Amino acid sequence: MTAEPAQAGQGASSTDTVEGALAVLPGPRSGSPGGSGRFESEWQRVIAAIGQASSIDLICHINPDGDALGSALAAGIALRSLGREVRVSFGDDPQVIPESLSFLPGQELIVPASSVPDTPELVICFDVAAESRLGLLHDKAFAAPTLVVVDHHASNPGFGTHRLIDPGAPATAVLVDELLRRLRVPLDQDLATCLYTGVATDTGSFKYAGTTPATHELAGRLLATGIRQDLISRQLWETCSFGYLKVLAAALDRAVYEPEAAGGRGLVWTWVPYQDLVLFGVTVEEIEGLIDVLRRPAEAEVALVLKQDPDGTLRGSCRAKGAVDVAAVCAELGGGGHQFAAGFSAREDVPATIARFRAALASL
């Protein structure tokens, strides 16, 4: 699924090359974010900042998914080809790369949060919808004189000094594709693997409502590099440990259906205690896909999975089918996300958390 890094970007490591490219580039690709007004100006500021930096730290959100890690690694591979010193990190300790993402190229760029400088020269955040999602890297990110936020969550409050935030983009990887174009880094199989993973992950393998003709056009360009989308898809969605099946079975047996919730539209929810993960040798990252099983019942508009961390914190993953804005619901609990896919964290026990969630649903 991967190839040797492209050679075309080599020799383009000078500040003049990166900054000068702006003057001769055509407009954004079809479906790309920005293109006029304030957003185009923001793109130019970001490219100028990259052109002036020698060291760049690329941060994705804690417990990274395919869009977050794929976006950060694609940017890292590209910036390395331009001669930049690059570090990719996320604010977890220990850092755990989900087995489903173990095939992604560029992982040699990943460093522990402790290896990120206390005052970085330039930080670029990918798919980080809120400051809290920076985890252990929050203070270091905000210590940087330039903090670029590249994101597609509508709930993003707009932190950072430079903001490339496009809620209309189906994945952060779409914005990274535009970043590579503006940096004049041609696609190769490594970059395409990272970007395809990001786009496929956040569009639910191109099934979600945010998928557009431009999304398929991007996928076509990525496939044209020769990547094996069948192998990528198998790794993302069709490969798991036997232990995961046991955790899934227990979670489904624990599932509750509440037809009166969400204004009578129905809620189905379950939870996964940390003891189950220990018992069956499964990480919390491995069960991210559980929500996609729980959301299937026709009777329920909203689905919620609560996953327990070792310290007792509950991470909620929430989905809706089109009639409820779960980003607004999760925002009531201190989280956020997309209109029909969002999340939050809670320190209460399961009954108290579910009670708060029901109340937030009822308040809409």
C-alpha cells in the first residue's frame, strides 16, 4: 500500500520556493476549501508561515482516528520532502496507534508529547475540534508564536492564530490535499494512502451525507497513484482481534433501547467498562467502530456508546441519522463534533452521564 517517498519535492526546501509558489498557483481544486476573501488570505498567511519556519510540529487530537492521523502524517511527509524538520505527535501518554491504522506510512515521524519543544516554532493542528482535544500538548501548542488549526468540525470555536476551518469539507484530509497543492508537493502512494484513509474514515467509506462529487473526484486522484483501496478498507473495517468480538458481544448484550428519548425518535445506548478491555486484551482505540454497529436499529434515531478509561472517565461517541443535531447535544456535555457524529467526555458514572445526555436531547 505504500511506496518510496516522492522525489519531486526534493530541492524545494527554500523559503522562496514555498512562498513564491503562491503567486503562480491556479485557484483551489474543485471542492477545495477557500478560494476567495478572508479564507484565501488565511491560506496565504499559512503558506507564508510554513515558508519561514525551519521546524514544524504537527499535532492531531488525542486518541487519533484515521482522518486525524492520516492528515498529520500526510502533511509531515510533504513538509519533510521540502526540507523541514518535522515532528508528528498527539497528547496521549502512552501514545497508542490503533492496529487498524498501523499500515499508515510516515509513522517514523511520530514522537512522544514530551519530545515536542516547550516553545515550538510553528504548530499545525489537524482535526482538533476543541482545545481540550490537544491533551498533554495543549500548553505547548499555545506557547508557539504561530498556531495553525486545520479542521472541518462545525463546532470548532476558532482557536489558534491561523484558522483553516471548513465545516463543508467531509474530512480534514481534504484541506490537507489543498495544502499539498499549495506547497507544490505532488501526490505519491504514501501521501495518497494517508489522505485516502482520512477521507474514507470520516465519510464512513463514502456513505455519509457529507460525501460530495468532489469527494469522489479526490478519491479518484488518490487511487490513480496506484494505492490498494481494497487492502486499506480491509484494514480499516474488516480486521479485528477475537477479543474485540467478545467486547462487542458484551456491549450489545448490555444495549438499552429507549423509544421515548429524543422527542420520541428513539435512543439506543450501551457502555464498555474498562474491565472488559482488560479481560479480553483490547484497547479502547480498537472499539471505536462499535458505534457503527449500535447505530443500525431502525427504531432509534440516536446511538450512544460510552467507553471507560482506566481512570474512570467515560468517552461518549454519538451518532444520529439525520433528525437530531448531536453536535449540539454533545456541546451541552462539554464536547462537540459534527451535526450527526459527535462526542464528549464525562467524569460521572454511567447512570449520571446517561441522565445528562437524555436531558440534553430533550432540550433541543
